[in-house]
Amino acid sequence: MLNRRILRAKTMQSVFGALQVRNATLELATDSIAKHFSKDLHLEQAQKKTAIREAKIQQALLAFDAVAALKGTDPFYELPDSLDLFAKDQVGIAILRLQDFSKLEIVRTRRELEAALQVDEFDHEGEAALLKQAQDLFLQLADESTTFAVPERTSPRVRNAAIEALNYLQKNFARDIQQARRDLINECEELYVHYLTFLRLLIDVSKFATQDEEERQARLIKPTPQEQYQLKIATNPIILKIEESIAFQEACIRQGVTSFDLSVIRPLFAETVMPDQEYQQYSHAFSDETDFEAHKAFVRYLATKLILKAEVIDGWFEDRDLYWAENREILKSMVVKTIKTITGPDAEVTLSTLSADWEDDKDFTMKLYDHTMAEYPAYFKLLGAQSDNWDASRFSHTDLVIMVMCLAEIMNFSQVPVRVSINEYLEIAKQYSTPQSHPFINALIDGLVQSLQAEGKIKKTGRGLILQ
């Protein structure tokens, strides 16, 4: 079952992921500025420059080939004077990399030389300088932690290229923020589908025991069928209760959960369930020796110790869930809770819920994500101002996300006590960050919160007034 700490951790992962995507988009936007400049060149001029560049590249490659053909026997070989300084440097570097002058090494080094020569070093220095100015201006404008105005004397080409890249970054980042928000909620709700899927898996495994026995008998010349009690997993009362539950059947229909393919069930049963000693003891005990609690204990063992740890099942869920390593424990608790609700032969199954109040928890999660993303630059500045001996840009990315989220919750959730928020994020830091992060985050956030409280910027009401 999801609780607020788990939801905070999942929100942290989504924020972290969205910011990582922003960094990648930032690089793409920076690279796009070069394309902006190339668009301003007249086609004839661009073609002429390309032809000149290609001729210079071929001339440099021919010089390299001539040296390589000598296989190092003439250390005083001089490169043609017609090569410019950049080409000479690149050819010289390539020649120095040659060791045994084998064919493979010469071909590989020649390819590396050709790639190095493709850069626009043959462009006019003025163009390269303008490109650098545009990229620097863009990076300053894109830094949300500072306020920066475009200098009045900035070249229109530089200004336009930087602003075009900034618009590209902002448009794509806004889209990515919304996508990460949707993915966050979908991933949480997908946990419930995984839970139903796992219950379905228990049913499929129990049914396969009968099919496996029928297939075994068909292979024998003289069939020796097992006693019915030896296939008791197929009639386990706990599993039958789950299968017969109307609530379970309706939930599976709504979520599109169906039976597993035999390509999963067969190896699971043959390699994990059948050889297990506990399963063998359960199967070979006479039916009158197996009371309801023993059936219940075995189902819990089957679910948590065998199936959930089986490699084939672990891989199946991992392929469908990016955070399966963490979600496995949540699913396990939901399954165990369901089994516990079946207290006797006449008891009904009570399905686990995603959380105690998913609509309220979902609202909390979305608001926490929205506030964190919207106010990230402002809280980044606060943290930088609070850390006298630290540059905020040098914080661990994970620590920074955790601290910004903590501030977002303290500043925007009036019903949550300050100390509760701090303690929750310190626990998240223990799990997701370094051993040194816990005391560092505690000291920095605690000091910042005291300053904000003194300034009257933290408003709490109701339960939020507790443990201030």
C-alpha cells in the first residue's frame, strides 16, 4: 500500500527525472544555435565553403597516407606547406598515435583524423566568435537561478539565436514537466494493476499443477496418477476464495488483467515451485492434516518466498516497471494483507487498496510535484543563500531535489507540521542519497526554516501547527 513517504519518494524520482531531461534538452538547444547560424548563410556561400573544407580535408588525409606508407622509417617527413596550421596539427596528432603501423591501426586512425577535420575550423573567426557569444548568452538566459538581461549592444544575430534556443528549451521543458507528472500518477496507479496481476498469477500457478500432472501421466507407459490430496494446491481454499471473489473478477475486467501465458507459468512451476521442499511437504501431507491456517500459511509462502523471488517473474515485472526493485515490496505488502483478510472458510476476500484514500493522496502528490517544479529556481536561491560555505551548484543533484521538495512542502502544505516534513525527507535522503547527506540536509534545512519562520513566511494551520 502506498503511504505518503512512498509518494514523496516517487515524486522525488519524477522531479529528478524531469530535471535530467531538461539538462539533455539544454544541450540540444545549445547545439541548435550552430544550426541557427548556418541557416543565415547564403546557399552559394555555404556550398563554396563546404567545397573548400572538403578539399582541405582530402589534402590533409593524403599527407597522412604518405606518412603512414613510410611506416615510420622517415621521422623527418615534413607536411606540405599548403596545409593550414589546424590541419597540420590534426595530422601531426594522428601520426603520433600510430604505433605498429598495422593496416587496422592506420585505417582506424585515419577515420579519427577525418572526423577531427570535419569541425568548422575553416570558418571565419568572426563567425566562430559570434556562435560562442550566442551560446554563452543562451546559457545565461537559461539559468533560472539568476536574473540576467541581454546587453543592449548585443548583435541581433546573437540575440535572435539565443532567444530562439531559449524558446525551444522552455517549450520542450514545459511539455516534459507535464509528461513526467502524468507518468508519476500512472506509475502509482499501475501498482494496483500489478497487484491484481500477481493475484491472478497465484491462481494460474495453482491451476497449472493439475495440467502439469496430466502432461506427466501422458508421457508414462504405465500411468501412476497422484492422489488427489497431492494436488491440493489446485484446490487451496485461500486461492479459490480469491478466484471466486466477485470484487476481484470485476477489478480484473476493469484493469484488463488476464491469465498468464504458459511460457511464464510452465518454467515458474517446473523450476521454482515443484522442486521446493516446502511445496513437496505441503503436497504430500494428507488432506486431513492440513487445516485452514496451514493452507493460508502455504499461500503466503508461495507468494512471498517462491513466486515473488523467481527469476522469471522478477524479469517479467521488471520489463514493465522501471521502479520494480522498490515497488516489489509495496506489492508484497498488498498481497500479504489480502491473504490475511481471509480469516476462515466462510470469510470473504477484502482486496487491498492503493492507499488509505487514493484521491486525497493523488491530490497531495500532484500538488507537491507542481509546487516543486514551479518554485524550483526560487528555492534553489534560498538554499544557496543559506549555505555560506557552499556553492548551491555544487550540491549533489539528489540532495538538491530532496531539499527543494522539502521546502516546497513546508511552504505550501499548511496542514503538514514542519518537523514532519523535515523528518520525512531526511528518511528519503537515507535511502536515496549518500551517508553524509542526512546531517548536511538536516542542518541546512533546519537553519533555513528558522530564518523563514522568523520572517513570518511559513504559514501553518490546524494540524500543521503541531511540532513546529
